[in-house]
Amino acid sequence: MRRSVAAFLLAACTAVPALADRLPDKADQVVQYAISVKLDPAAKQIAGTERVTWKNPSKDTVGELWFHLYWNAFKNSQTTFTKESGGQLRGDTMARDSWGWITVTSMKTGAGTDLTKQLVFMRPDDGNPDDETVAKVALPEPVAPGGTVTLDIAFTAQLPRVFARAGYKDNFYLVGQWFPKLGVYEPAGLRGRETGGWNCHQYHATSEFYADFGSFNVNITVPSSFVVGATGARTGERANPDGTATYTYEQADVHDFAWTADPRYMVVKAKFSARGDVSPEEYDQAAALLGRSRDEVMLSDVDITVLLQPEHAAQAQRHVDAAKAGLKWYGLWYGRYPYRTLTVVDPAYGAGGAGGMEYPTFITGMSSVLFNRWPLDRVRLVEMVVVHEFGHQFWYGLEANNEFEEAWLDEGINSYSTGKALDRAYGSSTSAFELFGLKMGEVETLRLGNSPNLRFNRIMAKAWEYTPQGDYSFYAYQKPEIALRTLEGLIGQQAMARVMRTFQERWRFRHPRSEDFFATVNEVTGKDFTWFFDQVWRGTDIVDYEIGSAVSNRVVQPRGIFDDAKGRRTVGENDAAAREKEAAAKGLALYDTRVIVRRSGGVMLPVDVAFKFAGKPVEILPWDGRDRTKLFTFVRAERLEWVEIDPDRKIELDVNWLNNGRRMEPDGRAAANWAVRWLFWLQGIVAGLGLL
């Protein structure tokens, strides 16, 4: 009975009892927002009032409040955001002379003390004097530990033409990060802080957001012809004499609020049913995998609203099904989605900059009329974006990490979770697309971005520190996903599932950091994986194991002059050849096999090496992967047919799987198979163009 390195680690890890923390139901309400906002579609502006109440979560006496004023990032060409992005972000280009801004026109305490002139812009990250995305205000009376302060704020904001998540396109509006928003006061000990203080970063090109949990009550006034969607549940609506309508939305236990308006939206309603969309067998399987009871993995019903562009009507069910896939698989694995609603927004044509974004209970998708029908109806961009953005309800929404400083904790973990959910929902070989006979799944898609040249940044870096800027996508999304898949390969599927569940249970409605995830891995597995995290998360090098050489030659009979007790004797060429022929005829010939495996990359991981000798089962031998080279030698009756490092592809971090194997004789079957697939694909394209 053979045992690979990964199997040994799995056995050791799963011997540790499963941890089970209670899944929290609610957050500590640090901040409360009551906002009323009105849209002026002619000026593309919003005007609002905001009453914000902040509770001091620390043992410190706090004398000032810090706010994000995100839309000032679009105010001019000299802001930190604009200079870092160069006016381009996520494939979108900022429209010329379409500036956005936010101005606080009034700020008073609940007692009426005017603080407007005391609002001061701060530049904590780069000192850029033209950046006005962070401001602080000194309070007339400091807030005692556990005490509260209330401010009444009036503001006006100009929407930019859709760019970087928010803005307008004709009568489509996506309004995110739109109100004066408090930063996070971190008490000593939170996320490793030595002393308490405000964490309130400027708006950078590659960063997203960080905020405290609280409650929102928001009144949104728009022309009555507009369809509105927003974070939370709609709890009221009224028609106004001036031809507008006001909609009220409420949501507790969240740390942000976004909304949208467009008169062209087609409203699609659906419901995720905890009993109808998940089978009893799936509940039982999840419970067994996680070591939880059936009750602990039960989900809740959720009302789904898809706000769809009319030209995408044919994709309505695709959006609904993708949302249900997210609710189902994330819920089963990580704990039920705790909110009653989910709104999925389909941005208007030309407003792609608003697509692929997440806010609590509110996400934006990404689509095109090209995906309405064959042949692109099974290119799963729609599904991938909806599932991924829904997944942020867990990794960023419920676990409110600091996306400025540790982007991988939401983007990387969520990319890993997205891939697994897509594989379950659409098949591991077809989760990316099925097109003209060509199929591709998550693993193949993911590996397209893994390169031996990407070795100059580390996963654990502030979002704006990656160089060049384009590497942010790899180090925040792709590499962490590949690293987590590799970790799963090392510890096993069950141990990994329990790591992820425990991490969510322990840090839901809180602010985790990377070290909290690492500690959860060590605790659940009962082993110290610091060596892995130091190399992969904190280091910059790559994984690359390869076959250096492989020979398997028949053992030759001795030739030459030999001295022994009987004297000197000579074995000639003819005698030796005759003996070799006789041994071969009797099946007694031996083969001398020598295989050199090499570690080309700097990262050292335990790997399996598979050997296939003629007529024998595959033999797996472990290698700790630490030395630069290792020699495997065999003297056997069978000739080596092939050798392969990591045959089960558990080390997805390996940048080049093509050098992992070696056959002693050429085998054209794989090339022929790919040739047939590509010919079929090409034929399908030509047929689709009407050329056949």
C-alpha cells in the first residue's frame, strides 16, 4: 500500500478534531447612517443629508473623526487615483472632462455646533497635496470609551461618466462610495495594532475599501420613471408632487451601501429556496465534509432581484442561476448568507466600468448581447462575474478585511471560492466555456496567467505597492487562488474545507488579517505551515520542479579481464553478447534506471514523483523538494516507461507543468487528440461564420 506525501499530510491533518465555532448572526453596530439623497439627472449630481452616529469601539478617548470622500479621486488629473491609474482601470478609460467630486457643504454636531470649517484634508499615504479623498474633523468634545457622537452632514456630489466602479452613462446610474463615509478606528490589538488609531487610506487605483459594520436607512429620490435598486430591503416608497419618487431601503450588519437607477431596467424576480434549491443529499454531504451537524449547514431563503438591460432579456435565467449557484455553494461551505435580499445589476451598454463590483447585498454583473445565443451562450463570463461578485458577500462583506492593505484576503480567497463554485455548478472541465467543441475549466484558465517571470512582488503587500501596477491582478487574485489550491493539495480537501469554514465562523462580522488565516490553517490541521506561508505569501520566488534527465538501459554483462581466486580470465565481446541474449530470452534481463529531478524555482515544497515500469503499476515515491537535484536509481527487470513529478497536479503553483514529465519513447496520442479538437473547433468557427 503506497502513501504519497500529500496522503500522509492529509492523514495527519484530519486526525485533528474538527473545530466548530458558532456562526454569528449579527455584527456590533459601530456606526449608523440615516441618509436622504436626491438625484438631479440633468446636472448628473446628487444632493444629500446624512446623520451619522459613531460608537467608540476602543478604550481610548477619541477627539477626531476621519472620513473618506472617495469621489474626489475623480476631481482632476493630479489626484492620487488619477495619477496612479493614468486614467485607465480594469480595461476602462476615463472620459475626458468628465470629472467627479464630493463637497461637504455643512457639518454640525447633534447639538448644533458647526464644524464645517474644521474639516481638513489628509494625505496619510503619499502626501499628495492635490488629493482630497480623506478628511478629518476635530470634535468639540472627545468621545469617551464606549461613548457615541452624532454628526449632521450635508453634501453635494458630481457623478463622473462611468469609470472605476461608479458614475453615469446616459440615464444609467451606479452610485457607489458616494457619501461621506467614516474610516475605521482600530483599537490596540486589532489587526496587530500596538496603539489605537484611525485607518483611513486615500483612494488608490488598485485598492478598494475598508469600513466598520453598522446600519443604514437611506431615502433615494429620483424621477418617477426610474427603476431603483439598492443595498438591503425596500421598506417604503412614495410618489412626490414634483414628478419624483422616493424609495426607502434599510439594512443592518453591513459596512457599505450602494444604489442604482435606470428607467430601462427590466426587473426579474426570483427566490432562492433553501429546501428547493439544495437537496437533502447535498446538505448531508456538506455536513460530513465540514464535520458539522445538518442544522449548522442549513441555508435560508433569499429574494433575488436582477435589474437587467432589456437587450439582455435572453440571459435572465443565466443571471438567476448564477446567483443561486453562489448562494448554494458559498452557503453550504462557509455558512448561510444572513441577509434576506440580493440585487444583481446589469450595467448599461458603455457602462462596463460599473460592472464586476460588489457591495453588501448588491452586486454588478457584466454582459453583452453577444452572449444571448449560440455560439457564445456557453462562454460563462456572465456566470463567472455574478458568482465572483456574490462571493464577495462572504470574503469582504461578512469578513471585512482591509482591502487597502491585504487585498488577497478578499480577492484571492474569493477567487479560490469562485473557481470551486463554478466547477460544482458547471463542471470542472467546462466551468470557463464550451465553444465549438473546445472546453476549458477553472484550472486551465487560471494557469494561463501563471508565469516564471512573475517573481518580483509578494502577495502580502499594500494594494498600491505592486510594481508594475498590472501585477496587482496576479498577486491579489490569481496567485493567492493558485496558492490556496496548492495548500488544498497538500492538506487534502476535507481539511481545507474545515479551514475555510472555521475561518468564516470565527471572523464573520469582524476584521481579520492574514495572520488570522494562517493561524486557522495551523490550528485546524494541527501542523505548522509557517514554512509554506513564508515562502509563498511573504516571499517572491516561484515553484518549478522538472525532470532533468531519465535513462533506462539494459544492464550489460561484464567484459574485459578479471582476476579472482581461480586466476585471470578474459570475457570477450562475443561471450558477453551471448549471455545478454540468453538472459533476454529467459526474461531475466535487468535494466539500470536513473532519473534526476530538479528544483528550478526557489520555493521548496514536498512533491510526489511517479514512476511507471513496463507491466507494473505506477509507483509513487515522495521527495521533500528541498535539494536542487535528487537522483532516483533502480535496477529492475522492467524498463522505465515514464516518470512524472506531481502526477495528481496538487502543486498548482508550479509555473510549468510541461517539464514535469518524461516518456522514454515518444507518444503521439496526446498531440493527435489536441489536433482533432482544434480542427473541430476551427471547423465550428468557419461554419458559424457561414463559410461552409
